[in-house]
Amino acid sequence: MRKAIVVGSGAGGATVAKELQGHYDVTVLEAGRAFKPFGMGLDGLGKLRQFGLFFDPREIRLVIPAFQVRPAADDMILVNGLGLGGTTTISTGNALRMDRDLKALGIDLDPEFAEIYREVPVTTAHQDKWHTVTRQLFAIFQELGLEPQPMPKMGEYERCRHCGRCQLGCPHGIKWDSRRFLNLARQKGARVITGCQVESVVVQGGRATGVRAKTGWSRHVFPADLVVLAAGGLGTPVILDNSGMACERRLSVDPVLCVAARSPKCRQHNDVTMPFVSSRDQFILSPYFDHLSFFFNRNWRLPAGDIVSIMIKLADDDLGSISSRGVDKSLTEQDRRRLDEGVAVCKEVLRRFGAGDEGMFLGTVIAGHPGGMLPLTPREAASFHSGRLPDNLYVADATLLPKSLGNPPILTIIAMAKRVSKICRQS
Ligand SMILES: Cc1cc2nc3c(=O)[nH]c(=O)nc-3n(C[C@H](O)[C@H](O)[C@H](O)COP(=O)(O)OP(=O)(O)OC[C@H]3O[C@@H](n4cnc5c(N)ncnc54)[C@H](O)[C@@H]3O)c2cc1C
Ligand code: SF4
């Protein structure tokens, strides 16, 4: 059987592995290791902050090794998941179909989404057990005409324990992550190699013949008839750059900024994360306890249970890049203006919740949806293949997104990865 190498095991990579195994003999190369949810209680860990143990967000890896944090300009930090399941393991389980920009290119992913809804449980059943703080915020959003909608979630959320730890890894196996697809691929015979950092694609005679990767101190070439890159929006462009295939300066990241206030014993951090969403022009708003700000931002010195917080997630300007030389990404004037608009709305919500302006504080700008550096265009609508790449080299992750979404991308990435897999099966 022909050999396929899939690089990465997140939303895109695990999907491709599941869809291709059997048609190809698939080997998944994953830079990280197995993922473990973080087990310690937040209240106890929060006390360690007073000893100054946490001062740099990159230290989050001491607590959750899968959390990869990189500083960008303007005090913004970029976050992604490194390990089996990629960033899906630290996601908050939001399941929105976000393919409007793809449709505008003439790409119809209806069949792929129909498959997804058969394979991935999606529900808003968590709504039945929202805590008081969430119900109060929902009512305020309604009063203000913000049209909040319960957030559809991936997983068996009717059994959700409302512990609020989704982005630390669900300890109860309720939240769906891409390891479920990876396990299906393995059951069909796919091989998964962890601790294997792919550096570049080997190209000979205009075809990809394999990838060059580092495992521990040694380097290997893994030969292949087909290579699919799904190392995520920050990983795939670096591999392509190292292989002499430049991407575009179109990096988008969906920056998140939380506006928070003191609310004694509200215990928002113990409810389901992002329980509902309000979609505005260019950003969404949702209740969100921001763990990174809680640990590393000096404004967040209150006990976890005394903080109420609302996130603004922005569809940022597609401007920036990453390569082996580093990240080049900052907020534009327009991004800042839009964030300011979001802050004003969040402050009004918090005022109605009973907070005074003097007790409000902001979080760190954190961005966790990198992508867009090899965006699909009408030219690739049928092939999902960029002319810059050899015929047997594909990309199947957030790198393909034509525009920043300002919204959860996992379902849409899975749909694109399914389409890439179909095309590869037919080739
Ligand atoms: C805190 C947080 C919460 C989020 N919540 C949601 C949510 O609720 N809903 C939603 O839709 N989206 C959410 N997202 C975003 C979503 O998780 C990502 O956009 C999505 O997982 C990206 O999929 P991907 O396949 O492009 O990359 P990833 O899922 O990041 O997978 C990339 C994989 O490649 C591996 N890799 C990287 N470099 C290499 C290399 N050189 N060699 C080998 N392997 C490599 C990585 O370890 C990883 O396994 C969240 C993101 C964050 C940070
Ligand atoms: S709130 Fe807790 S139980 Fe529910 S999905 Fe998130 S981590 Fe799992």
C-alpha cells in the first residue's frame, strides 16, 4: 500500500489520519507527547501566585506541558497545543460551523459537515445546569439586546460536571478532542510517532519524497508517497519555509481580551467555559474565566472564585507571519479600535451585574486561533492544493483558512481536512 505521512495530530491531522488510513498506510508524526489533563485544584494553585512562582506565561508548561506560549508584539501572547490532539485538547469545546468565507470562494462543504455531525456529538445540553452567575449574565446580555445564544459544544455535554476546566483538559472525558479520531485511525492500523518534530519536506524531481524530522538528538528521513502537513497555523508555515516554499504574510490569530470585575463568591470559574455567545460585527462576546491572566497578569490578583469575566474574541486583520526566524504579528489600529468597542460593551454588562468601574480590570491579550498563511482562493476551490507545492504535498489545517474567523474554527478545519482527504484518496 502507498505510504502517507501526516504531520500533526490536532484538528486537521487526526481527521486526515482517520480518513486516509486503509487507502494509504498512514504514519502520523507528532512533535509533542501524550496529553494529560491538569489535575490540581485551581484554588490551591492560585495561592502559589502570591509567592511569585508564576511570572512568565511560558511557565504554564510546568503545569500543562501541552500549552505552548509564544510572545508576539504589543504584549500579546500566542497559544497553541503541542501534543497528541494538538490544540483541541485545550479547547473549550465550542462547535460552530464557520465556512461563510469558504462558501464565498465557491467551496461547498455541506457533505463534510453532514459527516461531522454524525461523528462528533454536538449539543447545547449544558444549558440545563448553568450556575447562577451564568444565568444572570445571559439575562443581562438579553436585556442589552446582545442576542446571546447557548454555545453548541463538542462532546457529551449533557453529562458535563460544570467544573470549568475545559482548557486545562477535561478530566472527565466529556469534551471531544481529536484524539478520538486519532484512536479510530490507530484501530485501522495507522502508526503514531510522538516526540518527532518535522523540520522540512524532502523534494526530489518536483515531488515530495518524505519529510526530515528530529527525534531526540537524532534526525531521520521518513519516506512517503504522499505528505499532508497539519502542524497548525504556527507549525505548517515554518515547515514550508524550511522547505523553500514561502507562505503569505496573512497570519491571523483571533486575539482574545477579557474584561473582568470583582464579584465575591460568584464562582464563574466553576461553570462550563464559554456557555453562550453573542456575535457582533467583527467580534464575539462570551463569559470566560481566563486561566492565563489569572496566573500571570498582576491585575488578576483576586481569588479565582471572586472574578467575573467576559471575553472579546476578535476577527483580526490578516497581517503577520511566522517562520523559523520567529513570529511577526501585532495588533493593527483597526484591531485596537474594535477591541475598545468590545471593552465598552463588556463594561456595560459588568455594571449591570453590579460591578463599579473602579473594580474592573483587563486580561492579557491572548490569541489561540493561528492560521491563514496559505489561504484557499477561488483557484484552489476544487483542488484544495496550492500551485506552490509539489503535486503530492497537501496542507490540511488552519493554514488554509481564507480569513480570520473571530470564532471557533475546529469544525471548519475538520471539514477542510475531510475534503483534502477525499481528494488524496482519489489521486
Ligand atoms: C485555549 C484555547 C481554546 C480553544 N477553544 C476552541 C473551541 O472551543 N472551539 C474551537 O473550534 N476552537 C478552539 N480553539 C482553537 C482550536 O483548538 C485550533 O484552532 C485548532 O485545534 C487548530 O487545528 P489545527 O489542526 O490547525 O492545529 P492543532 O490542533 O494545533 O494541531 C497541530 C498539531 O501539530 C503538531 N505539530 C506542530 N509542529 C509540529 C512539527 N514541526 N512536527 C510535528 N508535529 C507538529 C502539534 O503538536 C499539534 O498536535 C482554542 C484554542 C485555544 C488555544
Ligand atoms: S466543564 Fe469540566 S466536565 Fe464539563 S467539559 Fe469542561 S472540563 Fe469537562
